[in-house]
Amino acid sequence: MQSQDVLEIHDGEWSLCEGFDLHVFNGHTPGQQLPVICDQNEVLFFCGDLIPTQHHIPTPYIMAYDLDPVLAMEEKVPVLERAHAEQWTLFFEHDADMEACRLDRDGRRLIAGKPIRIGT
């Protein structure tokens, strides 16, 4: 497939196109790619299985079946700090109660802010 120019192999983070970057996380599943989508005004981070629900925002709260749980915890810290600093919208794939939010700070802890509705 790669020799026929229909498959591109990327090692690490890469951009599909302007404003659509794929970040690689290895704690849940090696090579999990999660998109950061942005325009002039907004940034949306699809949290996938790295942060599947609002309840997984605290560092020690991870998926029970993460393949490398310590790495998953370590990978969450910088992305959450950046998301808070740059006011990204976090989209939760598995949360039944909250579709998306921005982060707030409660003392030293990052917490889910007000719910954001995506789309209509």
C-alpha cells in the first residue's frame, strides 16, 4: 500500500491539513492519535480514550484497561495544562452527561467548567 502511494506512515505528531493536527498518546493504546482542530477563534481537542469523560480530568483517574496507566497519567498533565492555558474546548467521547467543556481551576486542580453543547 505504501509503495502505491495510498498509505502514509507518520512517526509522531503531524498535520492532516492546516488547523487539523494529530497528537500521539501511548498510555491507553500505543499510537492513539487525537485531533486538535482549530480556526482563528477556537480550539477543539477530541479527548478520545485519554480523557473519556469529565470525571477523568484529574490526573490519577484513567481508564481501567489502559495498557500503560502510568504513561497515560503522565500524558494527561501537559495536554490539560495547555488546554487550560489556551482555553481549548475538550470534547468527551464517552461522557453521557457532558459533551464538551473548557477547564477551570479549583485551587491547584483542573476541573470541568460549564458544559458546552457542540452543534445544534
